[in-house]
Amino acid sequence: MLESHSIAGPPSGAPLAASRVGARVRVPLDSPPSPRWSRALSAQLVAGLVGHPAVGHLRLDAVVQGADIVLDGVEPAEAELLGPVLRGAIEAANHACEAPDDEAVRPANMDRREAQRVAQKVVETAQDPPAPAG
């Protein structure tokens, strides 16, 4: 799937609970991205922020929520640093999603029936063992 997104409006900031550090920054996107694009954005943000000292409180685990990029824990000192990294991460996620998803075009490593048998074994072995006969 070919996919591209851009910032669609002004960001909003909100304070976090007193026990937390920084602000929650919401950046609206033009439309809700796919999970693939969201993963690409998260990976690019992490890569772009590695080694920056001021991002210790930033949470990136659920960075895309609906049609928003949500950055929790943005400290005032890191706001200027974060802007260019965010812009670069959006561009990189767009670039990563310009081509079809590799997973969708690669041949499968097993047929669907075999995958279903694997899934069935997982569920069977996750259930309680049978009571001993006695």
C-alpha cells in the first residue's frame, strides 16, 4: 500500500499529571495512518533521538493515536530539538511507505493450513493439562 502523511494543522499541548515530567504534544495528521506507517514513524523517531540528552522522559510507545502524533513527556528544553527530528521521521515514514509492503509481495514461508496447525498447537498446549486418571 502506498501511503504518505503530513501535518494537517497546529499542534496542541497539555500538561501531564504532577507526577510526570513535560507536556503532552498532539500533532494532527491529514488522516489516520496505517500500522505500517505508524511503526515506521516510531522507528524513525527513536533512531533520530538516540543520543540526545534531553529526551529522557519522552514516551514513544503509542506515538500514533488515530490521526494524531502524540508525544508524552516533551520538556521545554527539547521542543526545538524535537521539531526537526519529527519532520525527518514523517518524511522517512512516507518514504518507507512509497513502495508496496515487502511482506505483502514476498512468498509465504509455509502454506496457510500449516500456519493454522501451528496456531492450533499453541492453543492446545496453553490450556490446562488433563486431570490424571485415577
